Amino acid sequence: MENNSISSLRKEADLKPYFYNDKCDKNDYLIAIGCGAIAGLIDIFLVGAPGESSLGNWTDEQTNKAVMEFAKISGWSPRGGSENNVKSAIGFLENTFRVNYDQRHSGDINNLIRMSAKNHHMKSLGHAPDILGLFFSLLSQFTSTSFFLDNGELKVVPTEKFELKGNNFVSKIFYGTVNWFGHIMSDIAGSSGAVGRGSGVVMPFYELFQLCDFGSFQVGEHRNSIAKLATKVFEEGYDARHAGAMAIPVVVCELMIKLLWAFKHYFYHKRPFNECIPTKRHDDLRLMLIIGDGTLCLMDGVDAAIRSGGNWVNFFLRLNIIAWFRFLTLVFKEVCLRLGISLPLQRQLDFYIRINQALSMYLSDLEKIDFEKFKEETNRYNELLSLLENVESEEDLTNVLRNEYKSLGLELPYEGNFDDFMENRNSILVFK
């Protein structure tokens, strides 16, 4: 019974492809374009540029709430009606999670680079909310230095002696990481002394634009490199809070496409539920996501070009970099799949996915087994095995086998005496 289950499992696995080579029909194209257009309208009218964004105002409020909640967890005890005062929470975090790399302007670093309170969160690598920021933050805390990126160059500035808490290297790494995260939370909603919205922290890896000290873009009467242009865009509020607003239309686009795709395959194509779960294995879904995100990016780019008035800073302020990054990522992955290129880690993950599918199919097969009947057959087999082990003569063996035939309700393949039957050349054993 077990061999039959495994055999059927293998046959089913061989017949079922890992990738579903479905082709998009006209309805799929319409769904993808429609979802992308809806997301594009959300991006144009509700996201826009920092300071003019309805969704941006909402993400700013959520960031303020997150900062205040984190401050309360860290020991902030608001008094005198300051429970909803984010400036008070920021001030508490600034004092609690002090770091040695928090120089605010050029004067704090002997005018080594041009830096102001508006852009020091971008130029100071320890302020980046990503793995690079964590690395340079720990390095700064351990070595009492500050690291800055400016126009494609890395600058190192000695600071006053900074002592990390902890009794050993591991505990110092832990406290240094907590210090980095706490300081990021104190800056993500602006500083305690900022007027208005304030300068937050960069979106993850945005600080790497400072390595791009090339290109020539017209900004007013001057031409700027990509590094300078990215810095000016950040100074105008293009930070992690605005990245949260830009991510909303991207998420809406993908969720709508995946939901409508699943409904179509389940209700229209009548496919099993497990084949209607949106994954990268479905060729048609991947293409729909590319078309949807491409539509969003097209509308976003056209809107940014029209409203910028030829000013590159205004253009990038209205450009949804999250949507463009997602679109390029989808295209890159699709090209790799079409060419059969994949990273070793991805191949390993795909292998585990196949194992999981095979196990699921096998478990489903096991659920169909009548275990009571299986147990009964197993007990009968064990009883017969015990009888055969106690056989001492050919006569005993014949009796055991004859009784087993009778208990199973089977007819003997011969008639009369077995020896006489076998001595007759015309006799034929008939198994029924």
C-alpha cells in the first residue's frame, strides 16, 4: 500500500510542472493596466511631492505616533499635557541614545565638507536606516570616529572618546546596535528643535546616491551632479517618511492584481485552491505585475515631468522612486528566469519549495488511507508470519497455507490431493 502511494505521488509530481506556463489573455492585460492606472492616480493626487502630499501627511502622523510609542517603551514619562508632543519624545530619545557621530553642520567637523542641519542625516553614514548605517554606526562607536559621504568621497573625522556599554565584545555590539536604532528613532521624525516638519532620515540605501558624483542636471542657474541633486531633493523632505507614502500606491497595485488574478483562476478557470495562490511560479501573474507597475511608473514619470517645469529637483521630488525600483526589480527577475539565471540561494529555495510540495502531496495521499483496515491487515500478516516461523515440517506448512487460503476466502488452485495433482502432467494450477 505504501509503495502504491509513493508511486502515485511520483507520477503526480512528474506531471505537475514547477512553473505554470500560463499565457495572459486580453482580460489579464486589462486588469494589470487598470490596477496600475488606479495606483497611478493615487500616486499623482494623494502622494505627489513632500509637503504637498495627503498620504505624506498621514505617514508623517504615523511616524510621530511610532516615535512616541518607542519613547514610552524606552522610559519617556510625558507630563503636563505633553502626551501627544512628539518634540518632547524626540528630545527624550536624543538624550537617551547619544552617539558620537551626530555632528550637525560643517562647523562641527572643522569645515571638512559642506554640511548643514538639513542634510547631515544623509551625509553621516551612521544615520542611514539600513545595514550600511548599522555597520558605520558600530564602527564609529567602537573607534570614536564619524564617517561621511560627500560628492563621491568617504571622509573620516575623529571625535571625542566614546565608551560603549558592555563587559565584552558581544555585549558592546548589542548596546551599539540598540544605540543606533534608538538614535534613528530620535531623528526619523525630525529633531526636537526643528521648525515645522523637520529633516528626517534617508530611505534605506538612498545615501549611496552621494557616490554618484557624475552627470549634469540643470537646477536654477547651476548644473549639478547626481550626488548634489539627490542631496537637494532630500533637503526638500524626500526622506523615509515620504518613502512610506510612496510605497502605498505600489502595494495597492500589487495587491489588486494578485487578488483579481486569484479570483479569476478560482472562479473562472475553476482551478484548485492551491493553484490560485499568487506566487512567482505563474508566468501570467509575473507579466501582469510588470505591466501594472509599468503603468504606475509611466503615469508617475509623465506627471513629474509636467509639474516640474523643467527643474530637476522638482522632477525628482515628484518621482516615486519606490515604484521605479520595484518595476526594475520585477523586470530583472523576469529576465533572469527567462534566461535560466538564478542565484545559488534562490535555486536552494526553489529546491526546498519542491520538497514541501512533494511532502504536501504525500500527506494528502496518507489522509486517504483507511488506517483501521490497514491495521487489521497488518495484524493478520503478523499472525501468519508467526505461524510460518513455528512450522517444523512440509505437512505443517501445507496446513498453514491451506488454512490461510480459507480464512481469506480464496479457492485453492488445485483439487484433491496436492501430490497426486502435481504428478498428473495434464494438471494446471488455476489461481482465482
